[in-house]
Amino acid sequence: MHIATWSRKRRQFNSTLMCFRTMDNKQEFSRFPTKAGRRSLSRSISQSSTDSYSSAASYTDSSDDETSPRDKTQLNSKGTSDFCVKNIKQAEFGRREIEIAEQDMSALISLRKRAQGEKPLAGAKIVGCTHITAQTAVLIETLVALGAQCRWTACNIYSTQNEVAAALSEIGVAVFAWKGESEDDFWWCIDKCVNMEGWQPNMILDDGGDLTHWVYKKYPNVFKKIRGIVEESVTGVHRLYQLSKAGKLCVPAMNVNDSVTKQKFDNLYCCRESILDGLKRTTDVMFGGKQVVVCGYGEVGKGCTAALKAMGSIVYVTEIDPICALQACMDGFRVVKLNEVIRQVDVIITCTGNKNVVTRDQLDRMKNGSIVCNMGHSNTEIDVASLRTPELTWERVRSQVDHVIWPDGKRVILLAEGRLLNLSCSTVPTFVLSITATTQALALIELYNAPEGRYKQDVYLLPKKMDEYVASLHLPTFDAHLTELSDEQAKYLGLNKNGPFKPNYYSGLGKTRKLAVIVRKVWNSLIGLLTNLPSGDVIRQAKLHPNKTG
């Protein structure tokens, strides 16, 4: 009897459960999105693996609002509209992000507190073109606290954190930037920063040289009145040296990129950590056993290769410089030409600052499922333009990830359309950016306050005393204690006890641009003397392919 009762109740329970399941399925079906909804859902799913409190995808990003910020009229709480961002209502969230960044940028905050009373940038009108992230916002707010007026735009169409741009606009900084700008938007934003009635910049802070180039070309009269330019990227520095060589640089410029604090920390340690972050967020790739080519073994390349090697990848290096190539060999990497391994590698990472490092012909020969990305500043390293042809199909699979499909079905995974991977697709360590930002702030203060005649119309390295000061500001974070020279030791080394401890030409790479010119002249003279010796064939080859010293 008990068994029959139990069986009957079990059948009733199963019947009830089936009803609930049927109802649940019907509800799920009724909740299934429409075609437009599916597109939105697809976007949210594809972004879910990259969403974070970073430039990869802002927490408050709204993909539903497709209206261009240029077509909106927005006001901040003060009633001003001198800005153009995605959504000014995101300002509160952006403020929280900036506050979080400040916690790991204690050195920059310390500089702000020390100099705030003196206002060393009072009267400075700074126009800036950098990545707009929470870390950069801390720098911008520091410049404002030191007395400067700032107008800002983005140096990369994908790296802007929309909520941070909104937070800056809310406090009165004129920001013209949003994530996902078009090329036309990019130049429009730069022009809006520079071309403001009743306001003329007297300082430039640039990352990549686009802002400097725009002012030089479009507003030559404004360019002549600029008191100083601070540039932090290899691409932008290269452009400045070109202007200087042609005799067209009519203002002093500070090369922050080749300062020790930038080369040895931002370029090396930042990329060592952020390369893995960017690749994981976009592709979920397993690094162990993958064959990876890193093009370029400068400080960025060194950071990338170290990280990939530690994860178990088989890493190759391409280089044009025999010194860097020898370093790669001594670090345990095989130095190859890209064409030698192009058919077998799984990942290609460019970090040279050059153009057409990866060509269409090489992309055609890559195997199915290969990943191609760039860790250099400019988007010229991968020949992306050659991929925009009728026979190739582009398929956006998630934010900043495109599958480029060949007619035979082969797919190559292109990240951030060939733009800077870490700031387009993930984030970078705040502490490292504090070092670079402090260096930039000091460079601006130095150029703005320098007496007439100290700096001519040329490109300069940051004085080593400033480099060392930036480093010293960051040591308390690690509870580090410096050893002090005795009077006898200082005399023996010929140094001041308080520094600088390195000569001005030291850049962490053992070279400067001026020294490079001297080396090249000596090299060419030596070649001329030795060409007729028995080993002349080797010497002639060397003359055809001299060392890269620039």
C-alpha cells in the first residue's frame, strides 16, 4: 500500500515538474529577442569577455545608442557644452575610476601636492592628444591643479574610456573624444581642441605626433607661438626629428620616449604584463606551445617576448639591428626572417614603430586561425588596408576582434584593426603609467618655466636629474631605501652625492640621437678605409647594411 501511494505521488510530482519545465520553456521562447534584439544581445555577449574597468570596454558603455556624439547637444552640471563625449551622464562612474587610479599613482599625487601652492603652470594653455584613460585623467587633473588650462583629445580611436572622458568634461576640461571614433571624427576632435575662439595653446603634450602635425600644417601661426612640445612615443619623436632635420621645428621639444623612466618602465614592464591581458581578453588563446613571432626587440619587444616565454610559448624574433638581434639570441630566442616561419606560426606581434612590417603577401601565407596584432603606437605596422578588398570577408566576432576570411575559408584573426593592442583591447598597469605621467608633467613644467635661451629650436632629452627624481618619487611604494655615497666614494666616481648618477646621454640603451650621428660618421669613415683590405667583400656588405643607430 505504501509503495503504491509513493508511486502515485512520484507520478504526480513528475507531471507537475514537466508542467513547470514547459512553462519555463515557453517563457524563454517568449523572451528570445527580435532580430534587432539579437544584434544587441550578440554585441553584449561578444563584449562580455572584454568588459572590465578598463579601456577594453567601459562598464557604462551603451552600444544601443548609435548616435554620433557630434550630433548631440550635451551640458555638464555647470551648464557648459565645450566638450564632445559619448555620454556626459557617465561622469559619476568615471570619477570613481579616476579615484581608483589615484590610489596607485601616489608619486604623481605627491608631485601635485608639492607644487600646487606654487602653480608652476599658471598661464599655461596645454592642448593634449593622448590615450584618455583613468590614469591619463590623473595627469590632466594634476596639470589643472598646477595652474594650467587644458583641452584634450584622444590619440587612438579605440582606447578612450567614455566614462572618464565624461568625468573630465564634468569638471570643466574640454574633452573631445569617445571610443570608436571614425577617422574623420579623429581629426575633427583634434581641430576642435586647437581651434577655439579666444583661446590659443602655448604648450603641446602629444602621443604619436598627430596633434603636433595638425597644428604645424593647419595653424602655422599658432605653432610658432608654442613654448614647448612634449612627446612620448617613438612615432612622434621620429616626426619631431624629421622636422628638426629639415629646419622646420621652430619650438623646443622634449623627447620623453627616450627618457630612462619611459624606456625601462612603460615600454618594458608595462608591455610585459599587458600583452598577455590583451590577447587573453580578445581571443582566449592558450599560450603554452604556441609559436609566436615578435617583430622588433626593443624595450616593447623585450617585454612581450619575456611574458610569452614564461607562458610556454615558442618565441621567434625578427630584427634589423644586429645589436638587438644579438641580445635576443643571448636571451634564448631564435632570430629569423618573418618569411622563414610565416606558414607555421600561430601569432604575430609587431612592435617596431615602422610601416608594412607584415605585408599582404605574408598575410596570404599565414595558416588558418592565426592571430595578428600590433603593440606599436601606430596602425601602420600591419598592412590592414590591403585586406579591405572585395575577395576578403570581414566578420566582427566580438569587440575589437575581426575574422578576415579568404575565399578558401581560411581565417586570420586581426585584433583592434592593427592598432595598439593593450590600450585598445585591455588595460595597462596603473603604477607604470604613474611613472610616465610624472615624467610628462615635469617635462611640461621644465619647458614652460625655462629661461629664454636654455632650450633652442631642437629636440631634447629629459635631464637625468629629473629622470632620477621621478624614480625616487616611486620608491616609497616598495619601502625601498637608497644607499648613500660617502664623500670619498663620490670623489672617486666624480659624482655629486645627490646625483645625477648617469650622464645626460644615458638612455638605458647606451645611445642618443646625436651620438648616433657621430657613430654613423665614424662608421662610414672606417668603411672607406677598410674597403680595399682582403676582407673587402664583407666590408662592402656592411656598407650596404649599416647598423641602425637612430
